[in-house]
Amino acid sequence: MSDSTPEPVTDHVHESSWSANLELPRHADDRALTVEQALDAVRKTASGYHVNLVTHGNHGHPETYLFDELRDAFDDAEYRFVERCGCGGYVTRVHVE
């Protein structure tokens, strides 16, 4: 992996529920990276579990940029907004069927 390639949010399939931290400094100004890594996090969540996508507050409510991407990418996942973090981020829970 080169210095310009961001480290992936995870490198294995999670066979339990987990949280993906998408509010690091590299996510703050890169909405495309945030969406890309959010979709990858869902892909790496085993059936029957959920992933909490914790997104950076700079991008605003995930409904405005992430929900359509989730809907288009996954027929077998349900998602919902959970809460706004005290640090300003947002939590979206995606359950993989």
C-alpha cells in the first residue's frame, strides 16, 4: 500500500456486530473516501450482524449523502440513523441480512 492510499477501515469479515470509525482526520474532508469505506465496512459484515458506521460531522447527516449509496449497493441490508455523537459525528446502523 502506498503512502497516498488510505488504510482500509477493516481487513477482515466481522462475524459479530462492530463499529467502523469513519471520523478520522482523513475522512473529515473526503466524503468519497467516507462513502467508499462505509460500503466496504458493510461488505465485511457477516450475515445476521450489524455495523455502526460512525461518520465525521463535517459531512452532515448521513441521510444527505450515504443512505442512497447504501440503498443502491445492498439489497440485503437495512439501515437507520441511530444518534449524533457528542463529538459531532453521526452513527448509522446497517444490519446485514
